[in-house]
Amino acid sequence: MNSFLQKVNEGDFFRVVCIGDAQTAQSETLPRWTDWVQKVVNQSLDKPKSWRFQLLNTAANGASPKHIATYLQHYVTQFKPDLVLVSFGHAPLDPLFNESAFIEDFTMLIESLQKLGCKIVVWSPIPLPSGVARDASIAMATFAEQLSKTMPIQYVDVFHEFEGYELSKLFEGDEQGATSARLNKMGNFIVARKLLLELFGLSMPDTDDGDYQVPELNKVRKW
């Protein structure tokens, strides 16, 4: 069993705090990626102890790395996390992407998190359905990956996971396609599946369970 989950089964608490902007928050569509992660992890644990695994999403629409770092007590520190999940996909692009400022602010945030002594995991931006700011998203992902080679953080590449699908089918929209940057149920499912595998070595279920319906991803694959 994954060492994080073993800790819970041995009677300890394990708390995950998720920080970032709208990409992490995903507050519109249910079940959210965080709902999937919580459910699958709980099912993998000894039932009487599963409540000791806690996942808190404090991400906020429009929040930047600098904002989170400035108010770290509010977003992270007060919860005393064992693991912090970090991701930004939208806020650094508004109104224009400033790569040098992003690198400086993101590095400051990671250094602030390191002082807490918790494990840090950074997952990449998600490519937007319209193709807008693709170069900026790649730049953010590339920097985060490079940072993981010089600092004790784990990097999870969600960007290329999404590249294998028709992006217009993974975001909220209408019959003509995606009209927003909010993930739909398929998009949330893909994020959760990737993070569950990379962090906990767990797989998503094969069958539906109430509101937790397993999407037919084969219908939206590019290849």
C-alpha cells in the first residue's frame, strides 16, 4: 500500500490541502476531481479509519501564486497539511502572461511551502479548449517540471494527459463545443484519475456508483 495511505490505516491522520486558482477549484460541476479522489481513497482504506484521510480544497478563482504565498496562513498553514497539491492554469494568464513574474512568484510560493515541512506536489496547467495561451500554459508546465528537478517537489504532468483527448469535449459548453474553461464531468474524471495514480497508486472504478458515473472516454480520444 502507498505509504501515505498506510499511515491512515495505522491510525494516523493524513490531510491534503489543494491550492491554486480556478483550475484547482473547479467549483461548478459535480462530482469535482477532489470528490473523486476523496471517494476512491476512502474506498481503499480500512473503513473504520477512512475518515482520517482529509482532502481540503482552498483554491480560489483568480488567485495567483503571489496571493496564495502572501496569505499562506489562510490557505494552507492553519490546516497543518501532510501534503499540498499546487496548480495554476488561469490566473497567471489574466490579463497577460508575464513569465518572469510567474517564475518569481511561483518559486516564492514553493519556498514558503517548504518551510512547513509537508510534501509538495505540483500538477501542470490544463490546455484550454480554445487553444488560447497554449504557449503560456506550456511555459508554466515546463518551469514546474524543471523546478521539481532542483527542489524536493513532485511534478505531475496533466497537460499531456489532456492532449490525448478532444479538448472541446472535456469542458463545459453546449452542443457546438466548449464555451468556458470549467471542466465538465469527463475533465474532472481525467484529473482525478491521473492524480490518484501518481500520488497513491490507485485506479478509478470501472462501474458507476450513484452520482459517480464513469465516463466513456474512448469516445473523445484523439487516438
